[in-house]
Amino acid sequence: MKLQTKFYLGIVVVYVALALGIATTSILWVNRNTIREAEERVNLYMRSGWEIYDSKLARLRSSAETLAHSDLVLELLKHPGDAAKLQAAQASLDAIRREQAMDVLNVLDRDGRVILRARTAEQRGDDLTADPLIRKVRQSGRSEQGTIILSEERLAREGQDLLAWAEWFGGERQGMLQAAAVPVMEDGELLGVLQVGSLLNGAAEKVDRIRDAVFKNENYRGKPLGTATIFMGDLRISTNVLDQDGNRAIGTRASREVAEQVLGKGLPWSGPAWVVDRWYLSQYDPIRDPDGHVIGMLYIGELAQKYLDIRKAAVITFLAVTLAGMALALGVFFLIARGIVRPIQRLVLATQRLAAGDLSHRVPVETRDEIGELSACFNRMAEQLQQQRQALERDQQELAKLNQELQTTNRNYMEMLGFVAHELKNPLASATMSLYTVKDGYLGDLNPAQARSLDSVASSLRYFEEMIRNYLDLSRLEKGELQVHRARVALDSEIIQPVIDGLHGAIEERRMTVESTIPPGLALDADRDLLRIVYDNLLTNAVKYGREGGRILLEAQGGPDTFTLAVCNEGPGIPPDKLPMLFKKFGRLDTPEYAGKKGTGLGLYICKEIVERHGGRIWAESEEGRWTRFAFTLPQAASEGASPPENAGQPLRGQQTGVAAA
């Protein structure tokens, strides 16, 4: 992706993220404030609804208190058995009931028994002491008001038409009554109780009065803006909420969530609610009887669509203004970005030509800003690179000439080294044979001084022989003549034993013992001569640097496709920080234990080269003051019929510890 694309894409992403953030924030802010304002308004509406609801109770109570002081009621309570007075009172009270739109107007004696029902004169004598209003008036002697539930039996006594009305508006054979009960007193003595009430079932005028007072009978998109409902339990018994057919939704029920909170817990519920067929911002308050039991609910709701439309319009307006401003800013930014990107594109092209090797290309400097400064710096860099290339070309020519001269010198050196070493090999062998002929007494006995002198000469000849052998091997390595010719070789008989035989004199001289855990029949795929050089160097070092009178242990550990071979010896050991330098060309240890030992520093380097050309690796391990172990791997499989060593697969560390402890 090009820088210009990334730059423009980054700008777009930032602006889109900013737009989304602003949009989300604005939507949340508008939504929170709009809905919160609406819910607060519904809460105010609910308070107004309760004032209207309670004012009806207050009017009932006031009417009852006025009637309780009338001579008509006093005379009836003083002479309850007078049929003429009873008939006259019934006619008068029923007229008052009709005039004041009451559904219930009852006169009770001091014991709570009905003396007269204005609506149904024939229903009298029943006990209403279970009525909470009657009970409270008889107990306190004060007027009471509230909402009560009328059972089917009580409702039938109050009037069969009321029972049928309640069943028609709600489908249940019980009613909910707004009622007031007042004491009838004379000279401080309770004569009886007067109870009046208005049935709430199907009382459309009550909920319409609440709606009209609170919402001014306002419509929104052809729907009433506000609604009110009175519930008996969770059943709508009086409402101006309309169903899909346009009828009042009498007989429908509140949602389970609302019923559980309001009826079950006695707590108000407010929030968006799906009422019949649309969303309303609603509040439900519990309606309690005089004993504090929740018997119903008062509902006030305002159509949510109005506030959703207000919110939508506010969000659209806000986003339109925001996006217009951002689009303008984005356009300006694109113009600025274009002026920045174009010089950078020229720099990219120049850099590509520079990378392709054209160091003569330069970028025009057109401005004095940062881009212009960058272009100037690029030109200076290209100039310096061009000068450096010319200098490097000259240096490379000189280095090539020197390298050729060094190669020629090294080749001549190796040829001379090989020639000298080869020419010295035969005279050295003859001198060594003659020395041991004299030393071993074949030409006569030697006195101690002569024997010591010959031992010193023999030691020098062995060092000389080792040095010549190493120089010959090094010469072959440097000239590339040391090639690996793999063949099946018997490790013990063809490799190890010939080497031990050659070192027999040195081993006896140092009173050392050689122990081997290698099976006699173990065969490997390797170059016999090169592997013998490895063992010759490792065993020579073990004899030279091992403890006098100590042991040398030869090990072999088999694997699925690799053999690990090792030479261990008891001795002073090697410091851990000196181990890495052992396999370097002409590497020599400078510790006091090895300072007096003669050596070329080539043996282990030659071993490393031979092992690596076989595809293996070689390493050294040591514990200072106890032992040293050289191990190497050769990747191949054992020959048919030859079994792996008895300790195949076992950790080598245990064998080393055994050697050190011996």
C-alpha cells in the first residue's frame, strides 16, 4: 500500500471514527435527555392523575358527611323499624344517589348492619363489619375514604345491575369501588355509619377526566397523546387505551413484569411499555385499600412516538451539521495532504533509482520547508554515496590484488610446509628406530645417566613426530586434499588398537591404563584413515595431559542413526572458560598445568575438521582437578549382526562421573 493511500485512508478512518463518536455521543445525549424529560413529565402527570382520583374520594366523603348530619338519616337511625320512615328515607336517598352519580349509598346501624340501601331497598340486614372502611369508622369514630374490592355476593346485594356491569366491563364478577364512610353521631354517641361509593368498573368518565385534565385531549398522528387506566389487580376495568379495532381495551391485562413489581412488591413501575399495540412512556402506581393491601393500579402513559420523532429530528439535524463541517474540513485536509505527498512521491522515485544503482540522480529542491530540507539531505546523501562507491571500487581493486598475493603466498607456504614435513618424516622414523634400538639395550646396557639422556631424546622425537604429522594433515586440509572416503570399518580392531599400539611406549612410560566399553564387533561408516587421525590425536592428548598412573576410558553410545564416541582421561581438567578455544587453529592453553607441555595447537583443530566433514560434531567437557572428556558424533547406522553397546541410550554423564571417581 502506497504512502499516499495510507495517508488518505488514515485521514478517512480518523474522520469516520470522529463522526461515529460524535454521532454516538449525540444520540446518547439526545436520547437520555429526551426520554428523561418525558419520564419526568409522565411522573408529573401521574401526580396530577392522583389529585383527580383523590378529589373524587374527597367529594364522596364531603357528600357523605353532609348527609350524615341530615334529619332524614338521624331519624332513620333512631327509628329503624318505622316502615313509613324507611320508605320515605329510601326514596329521598335514592334521588340523592342518582343526582350525585353514586352507585352505592348505604345506611348502617352502630353494629355495622345495613338498615337501608338506597339502590336496592329490599337488600338489608346483612353485616358489613368486614368492610375496612366500616371497620375503621366504627373503631375511630372518624370519617374514612378509600378504594375497596366488592365481592360477587356484596356486589349482588348492592345491585344486580352493578354485578352485570362489572362482569361486562372486565369479565370478572367483582368490582372495585371508590368509597367513603362517615359516622352518624348524636351527643357524642355513634348512632350508625353512612357509606357512599362509585364503581370504577367501566367508569370511562373517570379515566377520561384524568386524560383530558393532564393531556388536554391532545392527539398525535391521529392517536391520543396520553392515556389513563384503572386496573383491578392486573385487569383493565376502566381505560381510554384503544385496541386495534378502536374500542377501549377493557378486559386486557398488564404485563407480567409490571404486575410483579406493582402488585407483587407494591412499588411503582416506570419506563417504556408496550400497551396493547404501541409504545408508551408509562408509569404504574399501586392502588391500596384502607388496610394497605395492593388491590389495583393507576396507569398514566404518553405516546412514545412523539419523543422518538423529536429525538430523531434532533439527531438528524445534529449529524447533518456535524457531517457538513467534517466534509469541509476533510476537503481542506486533502488539499494540504496532496501538497505534502507529491514531493514525497518524487523522493520515493529518486530512492528507487538510487537503490537500482543510479547514484547520479538528484531531487529538485522547490520549497524551504521540511520536505525541501529532506530533498536537500537526499541529494547530499546521494553525493556522498557516489563518492564512497568510487572509493570502495578503488579499495576493492586493491583488496583483490592483495588477496591474490596472499593466496599465492599461502599456497606456496603450504606446499613448502608439506614438502619439508614429508622430507623430514623418513629421517625422523629412522632416527626414532635407532634411538629405541639403543634405548632398549640391543647394543649393550646403558648406565642411568645414558638412559635418562635417551629418554629426553625420545620425548623430543615424539614431539617432533607429532608436529610433522599435524603439519602434514594441516597442509592436506588447506589444499583441499583431505577428502572423506566412507567405508565399513571395525572401530576397535581397525582404528583404536593400531593407535594404542603406536602409543604403547608412551602409555607404559606414564604408567597409565586404557579401558574400553566398546564392543569388539562394533562397525561404523567412516573414513578409516581420517578416523584413525582423530583417535590418534585424542589418545595422544590423553596420554600427554592425563594424570600419571591414571586411566583412559574409551566409550561408544549408539542411537537410531548416530553414534557418540568419546575419550576420557583422569587429570587436572580444563577451566570452563577455556573449552571454546580448544578447537581453534594453533589454540593452546596458557594455564600452569599445560604451560610446560609441548604441542602445535593443531591436533584438535584437525579433529574438528575431520568430524565435521563426516557430518558430525565434536565437543569437550571437563571437571577441574578430576577429568577431561572429548566426545564426537558420527551419523550412520550399525552394521548387520553388530549389536549396539550395552550402555546404548544411557546418559554419558554417568559414565564420566564413574571415570572421575575411579
